[in-house]
Amino acid sequence: MSTPWFVFDVGGVLVDETRVWQGWAEALGVPYDTLWDALKEDIRAGLSHRHTMQRLAPGHDIMAIRKARLAHDAPLEHDLYPDVRPAFAALKARGIRIGIAGNQPLEAQPALEALDLGADFIATSAGWGVQKPHPRFFEEVLRACDAPPHAITYVGDRVDNDILPALAAGMRAHYVPRGLWAGMGQSPVPALEGLAEL
């Protein structure tokens, strides 16, 4: 019998990204609520973050701002949702192995490692060279766990990027709808109110 794994997305699952979006609003010169509402509106329309930012702040060099913000946006202790450390401790006590893998820049990996959450591996899309929802991202998850798909549960906040592709890869999935993508899309698995339900 294979050792069970839980592999966690980062933003919206482990990390509350409010501070990141507040920083972006300041960099773009718009109120935080304006940016948040515009992002939600554009997500519903299938448009990208970059589109939202260019729409709200035409003339700004979005890629230059992103590059300047990379170090500031790396996860910090106070960005963690309060249920993360207790949930990880409870899972470890049950003999479950833990991975962290999400669509993140390279700079996020050392920042996550510095939080010392007790994960068995931490990986980023930038490090793997592939982003969710591409199937190869989930092939990398399988490789990192060195376990059969049915032994792995992917925990994510997005139906399109996390839940559906994890299920398509033969994994189990848990949906935690919080953060920017909360309530976006119809999940084939029940929604959890938080990580304590794991």
C-alpha cells in the first residue's frame, strides 16, 4: 500500500495573497478595492491579470512592475492562513506526506522553504518549466511524490487550474474556495471551508 500524499497549491490555499494585491494596487496607483473588483470581473470573463492591470493603469510597464515586486511578493509568515500549520501537523501525525507545488515564480521556493512547514518537497511552476493546468505539471507532481496517482490528493483553490486537471491525472482533489478565485467555477468535488476539514 502506498503512503498517502497531500500536495498543496500556494496562493489561496496556504497563503493569503491580500498583501500582494495591496502592493500591486499601490504600484498601479489605484485603490485596492478597485483592483480586487476588476480582477474578479475579468476572471469571470476569462481575461488575464495582465489585462486587468493594463486596463486599470494604461501606460504602466506591467512586466517591469512584476519584476520589481518579485522579492516583495514572496510568502511571509504572516501571509499564511491560520489553519495551515495545525493542518500540516495533523496530517503528518497521521503519516501523510506533504508536498507544496503551485504556479509560482522561482523566488517563492526559498521563501516557502524558510517558513519551515515540514513539507517533504516544495516546487514551483517556474522551477518545473510548466504551469497548471498543463498536464505536465501534474506529471511533475507524480514524479516528486514517487507514488501512484490514487495515493495523491491535490488541494487547490481553483476548479480550472487545480481540481479538474488533478482529477484528470487520476489524483484525488480537495477544493478550498478562498482568495481571489473563491466561487469561480463549478467544482466536481465538495468545497471545504478550510484546511482543518482535511
